Amino acid sequence: MHTIEKEEGGSLVLLKTYLDFVNNSVGTAAYRNVHIDRQAGGQIDVTDNGDLSCAYFVSSVLRHFHLIEGGFYTTIDFTVEDMLRSGWVESLRPAAGVVVVWSSKMCSDGPHRHIGICVDCEWAVSNCPVGRSPRKHGVYELLTEGGALREVDAFYTHPKLGI
């Protein structure tokens, strides 16, 4: 961030730049694949070609803006743990820039929560398993495959965002 400030002769407007980055990520395939080598098990795509990329998308955005100290994650638990270590705190409501975690749904391999980033108090961007890329949707309108609404488990904010 210091390079941009030095190059451009002014301070970075973090929240606006972060929100534009999130909004502009809609539809990208950039977060679709994370390959690991499990030695004896061989190489696998742990995000299943974008089906399980929500934590990778969120942690990548947060890491890009130095809003987490660790790296990139493929699980919500590790993403939230790093967020809490990096100064994120729980918030009571959605707002632009806030990270949102939704309740679990049952999948063939067990329960899965979901994570995204609010772009305002009504809308969020998260990785869509159907489209296998980030998409914009209502904060309180995320559905399971069966059509049930997923409840919000938590909202998180960071002091650097000024919200």
C-alpha cells in the first residue's frame, strides 16, 4: 500500500478500493482452483473446480488488502481464526466491507458454512457453487439447494475499514 501512496502522492482510500475490488470480482474464474499434492494421495483440486471456493475468495481478498496476517485459506474456520488474530471483531449488522458467515448446510461430505463480503447493508458477494465464481446476492437471501434460507451466523468488521 505504501508504494501506491508514494507513486500517486496521496493516501489510499482503502474501503472504496476494497469494495470496488470485491464488486469487480463478480463472475471471475480466478478463485476456482487450488491444487495440492497429498503425496500418497496424489494431486487434487481442494476447491472442486470452484464448488468450495468461498473461503479462498474471501481470504484472497483480505490478504490482498493486508486485512489478514496469514495467507490464503480454503476453509472458513482457518479464515475466521486469522481474521480474529488480525484485528477483526464481531459486528451486529451488515455494512459495506463487513465479512459475513452463513450457517451450515448439509453436503455429501458433511456440513459446510459459507462466507462472503458485504458490499452494502443489503448485498454481499460470495463464491457461488453453481456458477463456480463470485456472485452478488442479498445478505439475507442465500439459499440452500433445497430452497431454504441460510441464516447469518456472524458479521465481522476491521478497524482499518473505518466502519
